[in-house]
Amino acid sequence: MAHIAPSILSADFTKLGEELRRLSCMGVKYVHIDIMDGNFVPNITFGYNMVSALAPLKGDMIFDVHLMINNPHFYIEQFAKAGSDFITVHIEACEDVPQCLSLIRESGKLAGVSIKPNTAASELAPYLGMFDLCLVMTVEPGFGGQSMIEPCLSKIEEIKSMLRERDLPDILYSVDGGVTLENAAKTAQSGADIIVAGNALYSSADMEKRFAELSEKVKEK
Ligand code: DX5
Ligand code: ZN
């Protein structure tokens, strides 16, 4: 069963505390938190202080922190201390990918890698076994509300087969960008465990109902 991970990038920033409480009541397992630096991507969101302010409200939920920042190694420790559970870095943004991944694991967090739509799955080959999660971007990172680039979904199967070929255990897969009611089932069938949803949830007048509808679509993979 795949899970819908609400992306608070699309939530009302004046009410993030209330939003976390609402997500918790809805039975959300993963909260997706987009960190953007205005450098790796052309947009700025928030930093580790925001994660740390929200952390006391997370209850049983998992903070899935997606770092869209250059030189993430400078900040991994702060994000870990702030209460992140999963920390994902972009291979395109790291000077030294193995170093970043081991910093995340050494901090006791689950280590994720992400690839942009134009980055081939094969670029991950040198790092297999060093990460626990792969976040496949299905839009250009930077903004919510874009349309999904569906061919990117096949990267999950490619990564799974690279891991199988090397006798490495399977990992978690996340899909991020342009998820809608129409493509959610296909996204789950592509092998995603965690399906990020921003606009699809928050553009709905009844977000809780939309979460239930999306969750229903991804129940069986
Ligand atoms: C985009 C972010 C996404 C974003 C997805 O750069 O990484 O997490 O919130 O938003 P939607 O679901 O609106 O495409
Ligand atoms: Zn994201």
C-alpha cells in the first residue's frame, strides 16, 4: 500500500501549526517538507528553524524533508537536530554524494537521494546501497502545481532492477510532483511507496475528503 504525503509547501503558511494538527488527526503518515534555497532551485521556502518549530506537533508522523539546496552537507546536521526523520538530497546538488548520505545515516536518519526529471536513473548506480529512499521528481523542482512528467515514473523499476542485479535490498520510493486524482493510481502502480501531493490536496475545498480519495486510489499497488 502506498501513502499520500501532503506537501506543506501548498498549505497556508500562516497556519502551519494548525495544519500539522489537522494532518495528524487525518491519519497522515508522512509529511513532505520542501526546503528550497533560491540557488539550486529558483524559489525560497523555509529552513531548519521552521522544521524545528513544527517538530513538537508531529506526533507519530514522519517528517520527510526534501532538500532542494546546493551543498547540503553544510546543513544536514541542523536538519537532523531539527526533527527531520527522512533527509533527501539531490545528487545534482552534492559535491560528494557518498559523504552527504553517510552524514545523514550517521545522524540516525533515513538517507534519501533525489533525481530531477532530466537525470537518468543510471546516475544513481555509483551510490546503490548508500541510500534508503529514492525520491523521483516528476516535475522540475521549485514550484508546486505543475503537471506530472509521467515517463519519469519508469525510473522506479530501473532502480529496483539495478538493486536486484547487485543483490542489494529494495528501498523506499517516493514520487514528487504533479500528482492528481487522475494519475495517482498509475503512480502507485509504478512502485511508489510515498506519493507526495501538494496542489492536488490543497486546491480542494475539502482537503480531508481529497486526501481520502487520493489514498483510496493508491491503496493497491
Ligand atoms: C516541487 C516540490 C514538491 C511540491 C509538489 O519542487 O518538491 O514537493 O510540493 O507539489 P505538487 O503536488 O503541487 O506538484
Ligand atoms: Zn518535494
